[in-house]
Amino acid sequence: MSQHQPLRHPLNDKLRLYYEDTYRGFEVQQEKGGPLILDYLERSYQTLDTVTRINTTTFAFRVDLRFPGKMPRLLMHENNCVLARFFYNFRYV
């Protein structure tokens, strides 16, 4: 018997969920138990498809920025200043 898998995100019913290991012929990361959001997968696919048509030597990677779990909540957590600073420094490394 298969387990019921919801088709929509529980907090936003406009987002569709995706449970497969491949999307449009590409492997997708389902290590954390998924599901992935189909809308984001499609937009990522469209973006990569467009940019690789323009420049075939495209390189993409993902970075997850996180504060340590034991770090107390500070004022810097309330806005995007830390993220903006990260990207500013990333551009010039």
C-alpha cells in the first residue's frame, strides 16, 4: 500500500510538491526526504536552460547560509544586511 503524498504545500496551496528523483531528465536531490517544490524546479530549469543557451560554459552552485543554532537572536537576524554583505564580499574574492 502506498503512502498518501500531498500534491500541494501545506502552508501555501499555490505551490505544487514534487516527489520524484529526476526532473526533466536531471537528477534532483531528495536526500532530506523531500518533497521538492515543482514551481521552483521549473523556474530553476528555465533559468539554467536560458543561460546555457547564451553561454555554454555556465557554472552554478548552491550555498545555504545559516546562523549557528545556539546563536541568540540578534538585530542582524531581522534584515538582509548580513546576506547583502556576504554577496558583496563574494563578488570580490
